Amino acid sequence: MMPITQLRGMLEQAFQGDTINLDSPMGDDNHFQCVIVSARFQDKTMVERHQMVYQALGDAMQEAVHAFALKTYTPEQWENLPGSG
């Protein structure tokens, strides 16, 4: 288990200035949902984007996090999503 505040801190450090929406829908600090909007994702595949996030979380992904639902967007993609603007 990892407190959501610690996980959020790791993401905020790696993606400074970007939009990060992190939630633990079960409230158990084991299952997380995350949306990150970052210009750093421009010209990256979905796999490359997820690798960037996993790298930021390091060992936590293997040891402390049981489930991590992740969505990554560029700011342009986010603006074009229905209901996001």
C-alpha cells in the first residue's frame, strides 16, 4: 500500500506544472485511477506515455500499487474530449 498523497507527490515532482487527477475510488491506497494532461506527451505513443509515468513511480508500481488505471493526454487532446472543456 502507498498513501495517495505520496503517489501524488511522486507524479507532481515528475510532471511539474502539468494537470494530474489522481483518485483512489475504493479508498484503499491500493487501487488508483489517474489522468495526466501534459505537453510532454506530444508525439509519444500511448506505450511511451505510460512508460514515462511508470518511470516516475519507480518501484511503487511493483511493490505498493495493486491496480493503476491510467489515461494520458496532450493539452490539445484534452481540450477536444467531449465534456472536458
